[in-house]
Amino acid sequence: MTEEKSTKPLREGYTTGACATAATKAAITALITGEVQEEVTIYLPVKRFATFTIESCELSANCVQVSIKKDAGDDPDVTHGASIVSTVQWVNETGVHLDGGEGVGRVTKPGLPVEVGLAAINPVPRKMILGVASEVLEQFNIQKGIQIVISVPNGEQIAEKTLNGRLGIIGGISILGTRGIVVPFSTSAYKASIIQAIKVARASQCEHVVITTGGRSEGYAIKQFPHLPEEAFIEMGDFVGFSLKQCKRLGVKRISMVGMMGKFSKVAQGVMMVHSKSAPVDFNFLASVAEQVGVTGELLEEVREANTASQVGNMMLEHGFLNFFEVLCTYCCTAALEEVNGGVDIDTTLYTLKGKLLGEAGYRE
């Protein structure tokens, strides 16, 4: 008996910013009342309330530490299950003071929405935390100053799975979230990270940016362009068209596309979203390119009947049709220029999975 596919909708989760806000509200309440908190409710930017269960609430004379375990719902978020901790204490200075502690990164490069030197607590979560702090103090008519420190005990290790290091966020994760909720498998988060990476590159005076389809192709690109700073290399994933347009919009003068046969054989024919499910490889197109460089007969038929684009690449290598790759790269450049309506220099480089250079081509405006 075959298992039926579940039609149950994917479960939403909460952002690190929402968790930090909830932990802060509980910590300030406990500091004022002296009572251990077991749950806390906050109002999210999406204009609805959310209630969080407290993981731990530790009280001392002048300080309270509250931890909330992040629940990302059904989203494959690297911070799912992490403890988001808010430590609150009275201070002599008036007002509410916010900083990051262990496992929360610190910004070291311009181009991000947080100033260099500050903890990587993004503007919306920062506003949420400071807002809820002022609200609780006002509710209890408290005039004293407080210090809030947000920490993530395992944050530095978690950050290794993110782009934070490349963006210049050192020592941990970012406290993120513009809506308070995490929508499962949302492409908007990935697109936002692409825009942010391009902004960091531009803030570092990069006019030449290298966009790659993944970590492996990025590694080959770094060897190809050793003179470029790390900020210039951006993983675009499947979002080729989106990345090209954002590069142009943000003032990049030269875009280098580096990748492999599978995805770039799609780009060559103008497909700008190259996920395997949304755009299968067109082997008739690859056969037409092969025909242009002199492939005939049985080999041409083998190209049409191939299983993968990489397999086609191997056929061309084995039979000495190296100009096939140059033509394919030329098609990629033409399609990319058409996508952004010109105005930038574009070049394309193709590699095998093992890093062998297959071919390259470029257009200068």
C-alpha cells in the first residue's frame, strides 16, 4: 500500500527576533515582580498575538535570565531549537540599553542595516525589544534604567552554517525577523540574503561581483578571481534572474557568473529560475548547440538522448568539441544581458563538478 502524501499545511514558526522580544518581556516582568514566568505573550509585527513557553527563568537579586527555545515550525532553519536568552538587570543610567552577548554576532563591515560595531540585532527586532521593554516599565511605573543582553549559547557554531562570516557578522548569529513569524520554505528569506550580500559588496566598494549557483562553484570562482575580496562572491542559488537584476539595480558594473553544466545550460536558453523542478534540462537545445560546433550523426543523437547536462559535457570533452562550452557561455551572457536590459559587463565561466575549466565567454558594454 502506498503512503498518501500529506496535504496538511506546513506549520509556521517564530523568528529569533520574536523569541528575543518574548524572553525580554518575561525577564523584565520577573525582575519587577520577583515571580518566575512560565509563559509570555507579545504582539507581532504581522498584527497578531503569540504566546511563548518559557524554557527557563532564573532570578537573582538584581538580574533575571529568561530562555525561550526557538521553534521555526516546518522551516529548515538553522536556528530551530536554539535557546534565545535575554538577561535583564537594573543599571544606574536611565533608559533602556540593548546589546548582544554570547553567540550573537557583531557587525564589522558596512552595508548592513546595523551600524558597524553594534550587535547584529536587526532594526525590527531591535524596535520590538526596546518597545516591549518600555511598555512593561511603563505598566509598572518604573523609572529605573535597565540593561538587556540577548545571547544564544550555541550561536557561534550555528553561525558557521550561515553567510554571516561573509557579511562581516562575527561571533554568532543575527537576531532577525521583520514579521515575527517564519514562513516555511519561503523564497523571500533567500532573496533578502542575496540583496543584503550585494549591498555589503557595494559598501565595500566592489564594482565587480561574482554570482555562483552554490558553494562548490563559489570555491572555483574564488580561485579564478583571487584578486577580489570575499564580499564580491555571492551565492545566488537558483535565483539567477533575480540576482542579475539586483546587481544592476545596486550599481554593480561587472557581473561574473560561475557555475556548472546543469544550471547554466538552462540559463543559456533564457531560463532565469533554474531549480530542477521548475525547469528541466532541454536536451534538444544542447543538441542544437552541439550541432553549431560541428557535432553530427550518432554523437548528436546521444546528446538528445542524454540523462544529464553533465553527461553532455563529458561527451563534448571526450570528442574534442571544446568550443561547445564557449558557445554555451556566450548564450548565457546574451540571455543575462537581455534579462537586465544591458548596462553591465557580463561574463560566464563553466566548470565540471571536479573543478575542471570547461569554457568561458564575456561581453563588455
